[in-house]
Amino acid sequence: MTQTPSAIRSQVKYEFIVQAGDDGLSRPCEIGTGAFARVLKAWQRTDDNRVRQVAIKILRDDATLSHERLFDQEIRLVKELNATGSVNVVTALDIIELPPLVMCGSGALYSPHCPQCGEGPLRRLDPEGEEHPCLACDECTMPPISPKHRDEVRKLFLAQAKPFDIEGVFADQGTVVNFVHRKALVMELLESKLPDYLVNRRRFQVEAWRRRGVALPPIEDDITRVTGQTPPRPRVGERLGRWWQPDTPTTLVTQALLLEKLLMMVQLAEAVAWLHHDERQIVHKDLAPDNVMVHSVGGLSAAWRGGGDLPLQALLDEMVTYPTVATRVIDFGLADQGKLTRSWYEEETPAGQNKSPYMSPEAIKRPSKLNHMLHFDRTEPRFSVLAHKDIREGDIIADARYPDHRHDITVLRIEMDSDQQEAYAYYEGTPDPTGEPRYAHIPMLGEAHDVFSLGTLFYFVLTDGDEDEVRALRQMAGTIEGEVADRALTIEYLAAQTGYARRRNAIREPYYRDELMLLILRMMIRGARNSFLATRTQRGPEASQAVLHGIKGIHHQLMQDILSSSPLGRTRRAATALVGLTGAAATAVALLTG
């Protein structure tokens, strides 16, 4: 009896795309690089035919065992997310096992032989007590090659390490593709990172619409954006005239460009809400522009749609009613699922150190030295937090003398004593009672951190990728949070804050600015009434779901504004405005005569 095979074999192969540098040296085409991994561009081949371009994420040659653990966690998470049908999250296509790989300066890919004896391929060696895996040879007495020593790594480029003959300038030249035997993640190849997309998009749109006779940018003078002055509100007669009069082409196009930005923001909010949902409970922990990819799927560039000869209104209707971009969240190397971990803090140089504008206050602090001694209770596992008011449930108190973390303690809860006079932190773990402890406070990063980062991403999109404006907004949000107490976050309250007008007017398109600013600051400011988060330790999906509903509401309102720019739509707008003004007048009369 013939047994039915349980699996089907595939002939899928991958071919790295090669590019030559100014020095003539051929190297793999690199899409991006991070703290411990880089992404290379490749062809996916089937039956010796190129099928599509893909992105392959590979650990760098100096990656440590800790980095490998983070990468394994990312692979596990991405596989799980894709298995259930992800929402606006990068798609994993394959997981592959890579041997040591080097690309010769001529562009040939090879597994290096021992550079000393020239016999056989090198194997992986994990020396005890070392964080970096090494390469060793079983045929000779060559000392292991460590990635910490660049001169040793360059031996892999020598002619005797190459399994083929080569002469000339590239005989001892090359680039390490994969240092030791490790896994690699094959992903869909998306068009560009968010910062690049925003810059290129603006340039393209200005030129494309100029050819159609529409002048961009914007309606307001640039002086308004620079000075931070808020233009005076139009009088009632002017407002009625604008509601009735046709919108100018510049107005409509500017609104359509803002709508595309709002669509990107909706997609980002959907991704975060999907990750935070109870079915997944995933906190990304590294939301920043470089970890957002954008792919253009329509708009003026889609000539195949036949939109070149469409009237302006018909073209705008198509831009508004059909998605023009696809946004994806990538890089889950620091993500947590369910229980929060300390992965963000493991490295001396954190992966996100250059991402400070998008990091929450608790992420910025990282491990901070406690300036006061901890006073442990002799009868219960608790200590007073009177001098450490920033310590919260879930935080870790680490003893820096022990890199293996064996005397770290985790805060389980914080309670007042029976007299309601002093707060105590109850913990699990065993603090070292001997010696002179050096305690550091490590706040955990949860859903509140992602929501804060998402708010900064929204503002990054709205300001066309102006990171200086994001830094300024972050500073303003911190100032407000320090003063807000139990005040309600409203547009009126924000408008009275120093610097608000400047931050508001940094949003290029002059529509729904106040509503967008309020939404963003509700994401970034904790503890105020109307904010989405009460504390930095708040768990659960509710905050990200509220953000999603809020940005969708603004997106829908602007869509209706654009679609109502037809004659019938203007009639409806005027009628609605008249009803609103009549109601406001009636209310005013009632208050005066009340």
C-alpha cells in the first residue's frame, strides 16, 4: 500500500540582488539596517524563474545570543500573526536556515572554507561565557573567528577561503551576508519606508497637480506656519458664502491629500488595535517611522486606471472612494505577547536610542538609578514607595551587581497601609540582603507606550515627516501632563497653552487641525479627563480601539466634505449650516432671556 505523503516539496529558491558601489565592489542590495539585523533585497525563484522580489531579514555578523533570542521571538510572532490573517502587519513568506555566507567582491555568493587550511566549510561554535557565536575549523588548529574582531572576519574574504578561483582586485574582497548558521525571515517587499514615502509623495503630487493646472501648496501663507499665528475665524456671512460657493481646485486637492494621510493613520491605528486585542495581546514597543512601510496602490500614478482625462471632480471622487496607499507595521524584534518583558532594556545601547521623539516617557528613562535606599519590610515582601513615587505595578527593581538578574524583584501591586498613611510595593523575587546594592528602576513598556508612540507617528505623517516638530510636540505634551491634574482636555484648553498654535499650524493641510491635535494629545497625555489613558501601566485594547474610532471619525467627515463639493452637496451643506446657525441663535436668545 502506497503511503500518502504528508507534505509537498517546493522548489523555491532565493537570489540576492547585487549592486556595485562607487569602489566597484559588488554587495547585496540593502533595504535597511537596525541595531542587530539588516534587510536585504532578493528574488524569489521557482523552477529557475524569477517570480517576485522579496525582503530577507538577516542578523548582522556582530549579533549576540540575546539578539538571536529577540529574533527568534520575532519569527515566532510573525508566523503566528500571519497564520490568523494579519491586519496591516508585514507578511512573512518563508523562514529559511542560512549557513555562513559571504559575497565576493565580484558578486559571487559562497560558504567560506577555513582561511588557514582551506579545507572544508566552517562550523558554528558557541564558546562558554561568550555572547557572540564564533566560526571554527575541525581540520586544523585555527583559533575561532570572532565577530568582535574585524581583522579576523576579513580572513573570510581571502582567496583560500573561497571555494572557487579568483584573481585580481577582488581576490581578497567581500561582504559578510550571514556570519554563522542562523535563521532568516523572508517577507513581502514593500515600496518604501514612511519618511521616504512622505517626502517623495509631496514632490510628486506638487508636480503632478501643477501639470493639471492646480497650484500646491497650500491655501495658507507659509508665514502662518512659521509664526504660529492662528488666522482669524471668518464671519458668519463669509462662512455661508464658502458653504455655497464652489470649492477651488486647490481646496479640493489639498483636502484629498489630507485624506490620504488620514487613511495611512487609520491603517496604523487598525494595526495597533489588532495587535492589542485580547486574542493577541501583543505590544510592539518599537513604533517609529522606520518601522512603517508604505506601498502606493493608486492615485495619479495609476495610469492603467485611465484617469488622465477625467474631470477634476471625477478624479477626486476616485481618489476619495478607493484606497491609494497600503501601510504596514514591521519589525517585531522587541515585541511582547501577554506578559511584559525587559527586552527593551537588555542592551547597553538600546535599539531605539535614535527614536527618542517616538518613545514614551517611561521608555526614555530606561533603567534609572534609585537615589534613595529601599526600605524592605522584615515581615512581608514589600518596601515603602514614599521616596519612589514613579514605581508602578509590573516594574522591575534590578540590582546592577548581578547581570544574571538573580536578585531582581518585580512589583506585583501597590497598596496603602492600614492607616492610609504610606504606600507599599509588594513584590516577588529575592533581593540580596548582603553588600551594598545598586538598585535601578526599570518601568515596563505596555499598551500605553504603543498608544503614545502612535500619537507621535500621526503627527509625523501630518507634518510631512518633520521630526523637529515631533520633538516639539512631545515636549509640549510633557509640559501639559505635568500641569494638567484633573483638567479636561478640550480644544479650548489646548488653544490657551503656550506653543499650541505653532504645533497646530505645523500640520500642512488646514482642515480639522484642532480635532486632529486634540486626538493626538489625548493619546500622549495620561491622567487628564478625556485622555485615552489614565496611567502608563494601563493594559488592554480599549485605548487603541478608542484611537481607531476617533481617527476614523475624522477621516469619514473629511471624505463627506470632499464628496459634497458637487452642486447638490453644496446645497446640502448650506442647508445644514443654516440649521446649525438657527439653532445657535435660538440657544443664545434662550440664555439671554432665561
